[in-house]
Amino acid sequence: MLRQKLQDDSLAALKTGDKEKLSVLRFIIAQIKNKEIDKKTDLNDEETLFVLKKFAKELNESIEAFTKGGRTDLVAENKKQLEIVSVYLPAEITDEELKKEVDKIVTENKQIYDQNPKAIIGICMKLLKSKADPQRIMKVLSAYGSH
């Protein structure tokens, strides 16, 4: 369904002459097709979302690097691409909600946490990766260990 929306929006961008959006969407669709070739089957929405998140992460890293390098032209270009990609990503939960979710997971898995606090990282990542960026999850978890 998400893949179909990307293709529909790509076609719409082609018709309206929005070259930048078309370029970004074609790149994403190509990435999805490459994954499908590797997997030898169509990607489901969750796997398609993973491709989108990976691309968004790469864009964020590029923005950071270009900012440090003083390349404002490339920063602006990457930010525009990120805006286009962000439309297809689900909204992330707030830091407060993320902290509550982590508290809940730790409480529910108290025995595991007491035996091996690092084991909770895998559980949190698995349960929360669709709701928040892994870096944010790790940040909350590292703060959790210092309580």
C-alpha cells in the first residue's frame, strides 16, 4: 500500500513537472525494487518503511556533514529531499511518551533487566523501532541506567 502511494505520487510529480520530488521518489522506488530483487519477493509496508527510514537517516547524516563542511547549498538540497521523504514516515512519539514506553517495558521485563540490563536494549528496539528513531531509544535507555 505504501509502495503504491509512492508510485502514485511519483506519477503525479511527473505530470505536474515537480522534478525534485520525482527524482527523490524514483530513487526511493529504485531502492525498494533493489530490496525486492534481493529478497525475491515484494516488500510489505513495514519493509518499505524500513527503506524510507534508512534513506531519511542517510539524508540526516549528509545534512550534518555538509553543515560541518559549510556547504549550505548541499544542506538545503538534502533538507528538501528529507521533507519529501518525511511525508511518508509515521510521526514519532514524543520524548515523554518514549520514556513512558521504556519504563513500561523495563517494568514488564524486570527479571531480565535485573539479570542483564543490556538485554533490555534489544527488547526496546524491537518494540519501539516503529515509534521512534533508534538513537532516541538508546538515549532514553542510557539515561535510564543512571537512575
